[in-house]
Amino acid sequence: MTLLALLLATLAAQQQPPTFSASVESVYVDVFVADENGPVKGLTTADFELRDNGVLQKLELVGTDAVPLTTMLLLDTSGSVTGHKLQQLQAAGRALVQQVRPGNEAGLITFSHRIRFDVAPTSDAASLLRGLDSIQPGGSTALLDALYAGAALGAARGRTILVLFTDGEDNTSVLRVPDLLPVLERPDVLLQAVGIVPANDRSGTESGHVRMLRRLAESTGGRFWAASAPERLSQAFLSIAEAMRTRYVLRFEPAGIAQQGRHTLAVTVPARRATVHHRKAYFVAPARRSAPPTASR
């Protein structure tokens, strides 16, 4: 059975709202703070305010080194990614792999109309580099199917960043955007999406697939990173690595609110004029009732 077939087989079971996989006593939120000069560094717990369903929460700032992170490269290798573009994508992937911190892991998934789990998450950089070097492009683009696969596998591993590259629109996927939400909205999965958007196309009107990717990434706390040309892919990937190094991880124990159901998050840095990116929501499923005992005869 193929990877996608396995994922489709479990899709029906994942139509319920995504749930917090760990105890809701400890909610972790990745936060990115930037101003016109770039990432804002040196903030402390006192600089942040976080509201869960409108209720101000007591926060703790957690060191990023204390929170293991798996990086999953999710790369479009359809027929349009050939020659110079492929070489630049491979160079960007190698640059990102070299930024993975000791003790963390990375993996590689490539996709066209098929999804290939090329390298399982590992701390062995050499195997990742071999996987990148062996990419063979061809075929059409099953972007949403691949994104579902990466998010589902990431959610199963714990805290995961998906670094997605695609150079065009989806034209093959079986799944649709609503099918992605149960996995993308799991609080342990963060999406950073990269696409090639030529500078002369940035007129303020985004194409449909860029708008979709931006919305999906921002819902998880990530961003859409536009590269103006294949030569700019490495810069985009390294910018993601820098953002992950300079992010803040906030921990809180929800208080003053009902635990079950949908939780809307709002994080601000009141004393600074800055842009704050963070996950917009998380879910806590109702507790399952145990089946009544059967009567013995």
C-alpha cells in the first residue's frame, strides 16, 4: 500500500476537530516577533501577553533548545522542477539541512503526482544530503495530498516544522483544503511555505495557490516566503532557519476557561510596534465516555 493510500485510509478517522496530543495542562505556542529591521530578539516573559479565548494567561518563556524539533522538507519535484531550478532547490535543501541543530532531526518527502518518503527523520545529515542529490523530477503536482502526508507524519512525531516548496498550482490531488485542517491545526505542526513569485508578479494581487498557501501557513503560525527567482530559494530557506532560531516558545496552563472545545489564541507584545506570528487556535476534544460494563450471566 502506498503512503498516500495509508493516509487516505485514516482520513475518515481524523475528521473530528484536531486535539492537543499532550496534556492540556501544558500548552506550547511558537511565536515569531519582527519589526522593520527583522526578528526582534531579547524579549522576556514580561513582554508578552497571551489570551486564550479572550482570557489573559500566566506565561512561561521556554528555551528553544529545550523543545526538540523535527524538520520535514516537503519538496515539489514535478516535471517543472528541472535543470537550473532543481539545482537551486537542492542547494537550498542542503543549506537548510546544515542549519539543523544537534540533537534535532530532519527528513525528506518529495512529491509530484506521487508522494515519496525519501528519508525518514534522522540526525544523519549525510543521508539527507544523499536524498537531496538523488531527486528525479517528473510528473504532475499533488500538492494538497503531499501536504496532508507531511502534516500527518509530522503530527505523529511531535513538534514538527514542515518546510514546503512548490513552484506551481495543484493539478492532481485527491484531497481538498478542508481535508487538511484536522492535521494542519494540530498544535505540534508548523508550516513554512516557499514559492517562486517573480518580482514583476507582486502587484498586490496574489494568485489563488499563493493565497491558499499563505492562509494555511499563517493558520499554523508560519508564513509564506516568496522567492523572486530560483537563485533566491537558498535565501528563503535560510530565512526560515533564522526565524526558527529567533522564535519564542511560550508555555501556559489554561486557566479561567473551559478546557474542551476550540481555543482561539491571541499573542501580543504591547510595548513594541511589531508583527507577531503565532498559531491562531487549538482544539481539545471532549473526553470519551467509557462503555458501560456488560452484565455477566
